[in-house]
Amino acid sequence: MNARSKALLTATILGAVVGTAYPFVDLALACRAPESEGCVWGKAYLPLSLGISIPLIGGVVAVVAYAFMTWRNREAEKK
């Protein structure tokens, strides 16, 4: 496995994890008071927020991580 495919795989996994974890963290913060309006709506819209968060937030994180890893690999090859 070459450096580019490792970077792509790592960035994809990182994006999926961050995109999946963000709605759960947001829900956990909103549900510190379980009867609050934010907690009730957060639970109701969790499937929708997961469907939006994974491609949007996860995609941005994956692109940034891949760009950073390829830049770091290029800098290491120059030395």
C-alpha cells in the first residue's frame, strides 16, 4: 500500500468517525437537561442530522486531513 492510498484510507475513516460522532456529541450536550426542548428535538432529528453530518462535516474533515497528509508526505520526501 503506497502513501497516497494510506492517506486516503485514513482520511476517509477519520471523516466518517467525525461525521458520525458530531451529532451524538451535540445531542449529549443538549440532553444534560433531559426534558429540555433541545434534547427532545435533538432525539427526534438524530437520523436526519446523521444523514447530513456524515457527508458534509465528514467530507470536509476528510478533505482537510487528506490534504494535510499529502502535504506532509511531500515535505518529508523533499528532505
